[in-house]
Amino acid sequence: MGHAVAGAGPRILVVDDEEPARRLLCVQFAARGYRVVEAATGQAGLSTAATLHPDLVIVDLELPDLDGLEVIRRLREWSNTPIVALSVRDLEAQKVAALDAGADDYVTKPFSTGELLARIRVALRHVPRGAAEPRIVIGALTVDVARRRVTMGTREVALTPVEYSLLQALARSPDSVHMHRHLLRDVWGPAYERDLNLLRVSVNKLRRKIESNPARPQYIVTEAGVGYRLRSPQ
């Protein structure tokens, strides 16, 4: 977990691998009453965000382990916390990519502390109420979307990226019917909306990993001719 600086105001998570930059931001933010938490890598930032639920996240796009855009995308899978992206590249394409990934604002380095603080105040004014829970529990199945970890009881389930994306799509709205074309579009993209065989094969693979009897599934049930539903076993 990242290093924390005490304060009384909103908690800000700073994800940046440059220690001088983190130190400067921590000092400036703490002086204005913010509670500051530091993380030097993308993975540490994601873990800290899942544990502490900060009020705002600042993410540098050039990180040593994960691309900053990937950090933003993963945060957006379960959190609607405001995100401000930082980068030394003043490129329109990168700004657009950061905003498309889910960032609320973009600030180019070097920046004035006053400008960044103003952007933070604006972002915090639009903080949505009721942040999403980073863990979805359905019966014995737990999907930890913050850490991309799936367990069945005490057993960790190893999933491929596609299998995880499919399970996560189903878990976003448990007990609801997910139509074939919606799942195909969400997991594989619009070009695959009609590939029902691809979806069927992937669901069968997923069932073999999480169902005690894949031939008689208790979690991922088929809604004939429509789609699939993730439910708690009866």
C-alpha cells in the first residue's frame, strides 16, 4: 500500500513513479487540508484504491509497470471516483485517449500547483454519491473487480482474460438476463455481435471452471434463445 499523509479533507491518491513529484504534491495538498496517499506503481495504485476508496485519484500516464491508461480503465471497471490524468506529453491524441479511458480531466507536466488544485476542486464538486463496491458476491462466488481475482469459496479460480471479462459482464447485473449480442459486444466488440458459437464455447469453458457440475449449471444459466443469467444457486 502507498505511503499516506494525514489531513482532514478529501482523500487523494497520487499514482506516480517519480518520488520528487509525489513529494511535491503531497506537501502542497496536505497544506490545504487534503489527506494524501502515494503509490509508485500502477498495481500499487489499484490495490490502494480498492482498499482505501479515495475521493479522487491522480494518475501519471507513464508508469513503470502498467500503462496509465490501463490503470484508468481498470479503476473505471468498478469505481466512479474522479480521476485526473498527468502526462509530460502535450498531445491531443493522448488527452483524448485518457478521457476515453475514463479520466475526468487531463493536466500536462510541468503544471502550476494552483492550476492542478483548481482542477481538483472542480472534480471533487462532481463526486458521484454511492461508489461501486469493488467486490461482487453471488453465493460462494466472489468477483474482486478491483484486483481481477475470482474465488469460489476459498478456492481461487484461474481465468483467461476473455473468461474474466465475460464473467465480469454477467456479474455487473446479477439475476438479470444478458442478451447474446450485448455480451458479444461488451467482451469482444461490435464486430462479433452475431458470433453465437464463440459466446457458447466461452460460456462452456467458464462453467467448467466455476460450476460443480457444468452439465447442470447453478450459476450461469441459459435463457433459451435470449442470453445468459448469473444467479445465486437455489
